[in-house]
Amino acid sequence: MYILYEHVLLGDNKALKQALENKVEPVDNQMERSGTTALYQACQDCNLTAIELLLQHGASMYIQNWFKSTCAWVLLMQADNAKDVQHENNYIRCFQALLAHERQHPPKQSKASILDIKDGFGKPISELIERKLSLDEPHPIYHRLSSVLQDHIHERDDSSKSSGSILRHREKSNNNSKPTALTSSSSQQKKEEEERRDGET
């Protein structure tokens, strides 16, 4: 068993932190039988401290186990069994930790990142909400998670639009400045030619 995975499994966050700082093994090692990573197990246990530690040290939230499940998926499936408000809040915090990390450390392709988030979080939430539609009072955690997700996507979309607007503004400014420089250069050359002709005369 991998050391990081074992520390998470035992809930020993102090030992996990020490092992991560000492870089005892790759942070995304996967268990041979299941493909589970330490981060996946931390999400399954709803261990916020372990999740944050692993993310800080480079753990990937996009790795799938052998059953094609991501950390987000297992977190949502665990939320399906939340016993009370305290447990619900724990899952919300863990879920927000994943989203916060994704905002701070987006993949190189931002558009792909947004699609990954929608596929990784949106679909499971929709499925879980659908499973509860037959109840008179649907479990509120699904709607809360869905709200967190939508806020995240809107923030990412707004951020992308702002970045694009700034880039277009810079390009426009550069384009506007180029003709001025060329005109100035052309005027200077014309002036020098006139002075040279006057001198020859």
C-alpha cells in the first residue's frame, strides 16, 4: 500500500503532511486493484484537511479510477448518504475546496477546464437531483452543490471574458500606436530630405 494512501486511510493528517513535505512518493500514485489515489480516498472520507494538503502538493482532481470515477464523483456519491446538516456542510466545504483549487490552478486550456468541470460535476448533480424528484422534500444538499457549481462556472466564464477583453484592448492600442509611429517616421524622413535639398541648392 502506498504511504500517502495509507495515511489518508488512517486519517493521520499529521503524518500525511510530513510525508508530502518529504516527497516520499509521487502524490498521484494509484492503487493497483482500484486505481484509487490518496486524494480520491480523502474525498471518499470527506477529509477536508487531507484534501487541501494533497491539492497544495500537486494532487490532480481529474484522475479517474479504474471505474472511471473522479474525486468529485465519489464526493457527490458520499453526499448522497449525508446523515445531517453537519455532514452536509462538510461535503460542501470539500466540494468548494476542489473548485477553489481549480480556479487557482486551471489547466492550460481554460475552455477545456470549464467543460471538464461541467462534465465532472454537473452530470452527477443532475443525476442525484433526479433520483430525489419522487420525494416531497428533496434533499437540499444537491441544490446547494448545484448552486456552488453554477457560481464557479459563471466566475470562470466571467474571468475568461475579462481576460479576452483586456487582450483585445491591448491589441487595439498597439494597432492604433503603430500608424502614429510610422507617420512620425515618414514625416521625419521628408523633413530631412527637404533640408538636404535646400543645402544642395
